[in-house]
Amino acid sequence: MTIGILAIQGDFGLHQKILDKLGVKHITVRNEEQLKQCDALIIPGGESTTFIKLLKSAQLDRAIKNFGHKKPIMGTCAGLILLSSKVSNNSVDTLNLIDIEVSRNAYGRQIDSFVDTVELTLKEKTIKFEGVFIRAPKIKKIGEGVRPLGYHKKDIILAENEKILVATFHPELTSDTLVHQYFIEKVKKIL
Ligand code: GLN
């Protein structure tokens, strides 16, 4: 199993470190050839408007969209925005791979970055996890086939459909590898 980490922008290096910790093989993805070698993909945080421009110029937007119909993708923060079906403000083109409506930079300027405890329910167990939110989006609506997996107060902060897993926060910034482990298990089930 090889996990691709999209490495055209953002904090991809932190995802590499987590996968190293878990002993999972990974490669960086900057073009379609590299994407073809992967069984799953991680889209890191960054800046979604810049991301989509770079994806288009590398002709990776279509390729990732097709990839996501067949294989699992995990997106954190800007990665979640790219995978969503609709952005309700500061609109950007998205890949429409998970039926969620999101609002960018949704926590306001004063507190646009913070750390707080979140609750995740994974494999029927509810656990507390450190949620690192950096100019984070909020999930405003979820559509059919989307399952919430975690909350911060009343907001859904982790969700999935059959192939896609998205987080509004940055699990790659905490020492707990649980969310990545969950994704790897999802990949193994689909493989
Ligand atoms: N605010 C960024 C955006 O809208 C996302 C921030 C992040 O990925 N940490 O794209």
C-alpha cells in the first residue's frame, strides 16, 4: 500500500512524519504520474485558492477528481475545502467529492487559530482529541451519505463518506496518530 501526499502547497511534511511514525509507505505527489502509483491520497492544509490554481496548472484537478471516485482521499483544513461540494463564502472551485457545504475562515479574525479539545467517535468509541484549528473552515451542512465522526461544541469537525475523510482541524499537528490510523484502516478496507 502506498499513500500519496499532495505536495504542491501547504503542510505536507507533517503528514509525512505521521505516516513514518505509523510505518506506512508514502510518496509525495506533484504530478499525475506520481498519483497513479498511489492507493490513496492525503490533501494537506494550506490556502485553498492557491491550491486550486496550482492544481489546475499542473492539470491535477481532473486527475484527483477521477482518483477520488475510485480511491480514498483524506483532506485536512484547506484539503477539506477542496474536497467539498460547496463553499458558501469566498467561493473557490472545488472537486465535489463529498457532499458538504463549508464556510471558509469561519471562526472570525480574533480567534482564527486556536487549540481545543474535540470529541471523535471512531469505531463506536468516543474519545477526546486535541484539535488544532488554523484559520479553519466550518462544515455548515452535510448531505446524504456523509457521516459525522467528530464534534467541537456543536460543529462537525470530522466527517466521511464511502471514500473521503475530511477534518476542519489539523490532526497532523498533534502527536496522536489516531485519525491517520483510522484513514489507513479505511484504505485497507477499500483496497
Ligand atoms: N483558511 C484557509 C483556506 O481558506 C485554510 C487554512 C488551513 O488549511 N489551515 O483555504
